[in-house]
Amino acid sequence: MISWNLLGILIWVIIILYLVFIIQNIRQRRIKMIIKEHKRFSWPNILLDAVEIIIFLAAGTWILSECFFDNPNLEDKSRITSTVKYEPLIMSTGGTGNSSYVTINSAKKKVGSQTYTFYRSGTKTTVSSDYASVSYGKQPVRVSSERIPYVKKELSEMDKKYQRAYVAIYTARYKKNWQNGIGLHAGRIATQYYLVRIPDASFIKQK
């Protein structure tokens, strides 16, 4: 099966070949103008140079935006497919006897960072707060996780099943189509988010 990402590669090749073309074309026209017309400046020639360069810059900006700055709507079913995996949390018992489900490590700096560490199915997971949030209380979805389209009814069901001690792993993946192929994203993960659900704040350990 041919990957749609080949479409993006083809567009990159065309843009690079166009760059080579305009460099040679500008050079040839300038040489011709000097030798045949005995001129070093010509408005028609300058305008044609400008048009070719503007077209290249527009094409380059567009393809860079598609590849590196793509920010799709996670609810856009034409581009994104998503899954949510629910796994129970495993309680960690510290040396002092204090039990916790999640450990928060915060860097006290001007540009600070925060990570969450928790255990699931015997696996230790550490994830940045940019891609995770800790939720406790009656409402499973917090303000920081509202941008992720979790199904609140499913979360409520998981609250009952796991006694509010689980992680909901949301994974959004680009569909394999030409739209995503342009930016070389087809079939790749768009984002992954961890909603760590705990009964209350007493199960959080600050490090």
C-alpha cells in the first residue's frame, strides 16, 4: 500500500526543483540582458524575478506550515481518529508509609516545568504536565483537560468501575488520507494525553 506521505515528499521535491529553476532562470536572463541588450537593469526583468521569488516563498511557507505548524481540530473526523484506553492505577507506598497514586515533580524556575509520575499495570510512567492533568473530586474533567474531547459519560462509568483510581489515555492519530499526507502526517500520532484520575488530593505526593 502506497503511503499518502509520498504526496508530501513529492511536493517538497517540486518546490526544491522550482528553487533550482528560478536560480538558473534569473541567472540566464541576467546574462542575456547584459550580453545582448547591454543593460544591467530592466524593470520587466526585475518584476519577473520578484514574481518567481514570491511564488517560491508562498509555496515554501505553505508547506512548512503544513509540516511543522499543523494544529488540527481533534473533533475533525475527516482528519483525526481517536481512541481512549483506561487503565487502573497502582498505589505506591513510600518509605514513611504514606501511600499515593501520583507523584508531582515541579521545577522551581522562571520557566518552570512539571511532571507527573504514576504506576499502571506494573509500569512506571512519567509525563509532562503539557500532556497530562491530575483530576480529583466529582468532576473527572478539569479546566486544563477540557481541550481533549473525552466522553464524560464514559469517564463517569470508569469512576464507578475503578473507584476513581485510573488513567484515561487519549490518543489522536492522523487518518491515512491526502489531506494529512501533504504535511507528512498520515498515519502518525497527532497527540497523546493522560488524564490521571484519583479519589482526592491526599493521594498526591509532592516531590
